[in-house]
Amino acid sequence: MISQAMIKQLIHILVMPCKQATLLIEQQNAGEIPFFQKIRLRLHLMICKWCSAYNRKVHAMESMMKKIFTQDAPKKFSKNELELFKDKLKDKLK
Amino acid sequence: MDQRSEHIQQWIDTYSDTLLNSALFLLSDRQDAEDIVQNVFISAFESYHSFQGRSSVKTWLMAILKNKVAEFYRKKYRQTGNIPLENYFDSEGSWKYDDVLQDWNEKDDNLLDNSDFNRVMAECMDKLPLKWLIPVKLYYLEEKKAASVCQETGVTTTNLWKILQRSRMQLRECLEFNWFNIS
């Protein structure tokens, strides 16, 4: 028989605080979330509208961060700049 | 030319590209990036004999770069707003405010084409406390390999998740305040 108390306990285990869920979101993104935690997080996101809204924003920020680092121009050094830099430095360290 | 100079010249040719662009990402300033990478090669030149091929050249140079970047930040930047999680969550660990529920009104795919948005994003990143900023930037630089970020910064994995969580909270708040007009 499953008692009321056990059910409550189970819910408490599954439905973790948002503070913890938002930490698990980071681990999830890094692909380093343990299996049981992954399920807990999924359940939490299903019932918590705050964290699921937050999760959407995290995803948006993730794709921005990724793009910021992978996008070429104008954030990177050009071929010319590179060659100039190398020549200058090689001269210095001869 | 002795062997040392020969190697250094080779390394400058091979690794300047990676080092400069990593430095630019970490520092967001071209002149600073050039200065720091130049110092990396000078350091490598001076401590050439202590490099005994225990790691790859690239790993070694990147390690020097990261030290220099950390040093640079320590010198140049103030510690900024270090927002504790209690600003976002109550004692039960639930969200304090409902602002998180308001969706962003713009398609994020196109946002980065907007130079104004890029500026806001860069400013918000730079407002992160220094001790978070470097791990966060490295995390993206190393394509989200948590283990190598931890190794390079001396942060534990548990702390890295916390740093990412807090930085994310702060970044979201900053973007919403300065761009999405949510408050």
C-alpha cells in the first residue's frame, strides 16, 4: 500500500525547488546531467511555468552565445591583420 | 638561429590565429588581444626550456594565454555586481517575481544581426563579476567541455554549474532591462 505520506514524499522528490531546477538546466545544456536528475527536471518543467519560461530564454541565450563565438566577421582578425602581427612579432623574437 | 628561436617562429606562424581570436573573444578588444598574445609568445620564448613537451604546444600556449587574461582582468577591472541567488528565489527556492514569465518579443535568430543588440549583449557580459566571466567565456570557447574549463580555471564542476546558473540569471536580467523592456 502506498500511503499519503509516501506520495507526498515522492512529489517532494520529483518536484524540486526552482532554484535547483535552474541549476540542472545548466547541466542539461552541457550534456552532463545524471539520468535520474534529467527525469526530475523534465517533470519539473512540465508543471512549472516559471522554469519553462526561463528555460526558453536560456535556449535563446545559448544560441546567441554560440553564434557570437562562431560568427566570423567582424569579430575575428583578418588575414592581413594576422600576417602583420606575425611579421612584427617574429622580428621581435629573432 | 638556434632551436629555440626556430621553434618560436614556427609557433607564431601556426598558433597566432587561434590565440588571437581566443584572446579577442575573452577580452573584446583587438589591441588588448594583440598585446596579450604578444606577451604569450614572449613568455613562451623565455620559459622555452621549462616546456618539455608534456602537453601539446597549443595546450601550453593556451594555458599561458589564460593566465595572462586572468591577470589582465585582475588589474583592469573592478569587481562588479555579484548578485546572490536570493534575489531571484525565496527561501523555499521558488521564483520571487513573475518577470521571467514574459516572453521575449523578438526572434533571437536575427537579434545578433542588430549591432545595437550586440553592444547590449557585450555590455551585459562585461558586467558579470570577473571570477564568473572567465569561466563562462572559456566554457563557450571550449565548446562547452566542462571538464577542461574546470581544469584550466581550478573551479570544481559543481561550482561551474553554479557560476553558469548565476551568470545566466544576471545576463537575463540585464538583457531584459536594457533590451526587451521587461522589468
